[in-house]
Amino acid sequence: MTINVTQEHIQQGKRFDRRHCPVAVAIRDVTDRDVMIYMGWIHFQLSIGWHSHQTHPDMVEIIYHYDVTGEMKPFAFDLEIEK
């Protein structure tokens, strides 16, 4: 599925917060699942427990830049997860 990180998600996001960074907010908005972003991994809760998905290195840079500067531009990425 394609996840669109919008300007609204960016404005709702919180720097240095693995559960409330704009990427986690965008994933939660689409899937309604608990999500954490940490050290290049996306962790999301399924009915059988937590599942982890390694992020693309470009996304690591985007999130790091956001944490340091508070700036992020809207973008989209694909994520394999059941809705």
C-alpha cells in the first residue's frame, strides 16, 4: 500500500518521538494500528503481535533531518502491511 505523508501529518508530528513522527502519524492514519519508527525500522502492531519492516535508507535521512530541523516535505512510500 502507498503511504502519503502529507503536510497535515508533518504538522501533527513530533520531533524525536518514535510514535508521533510524521511517518508514524501517516501510517496510523491509513491503518489505524499502533506504529513506532525507530533506528531505520517501522514497527506496527498486528493482531498476533508486532511486525517490523526495515525502511529505505532515504527515509532514514528524511526522518533524521526532521528530528534535527523540524522540516520535512510531503512524500509517499510503499509499505507492505495488511490494512
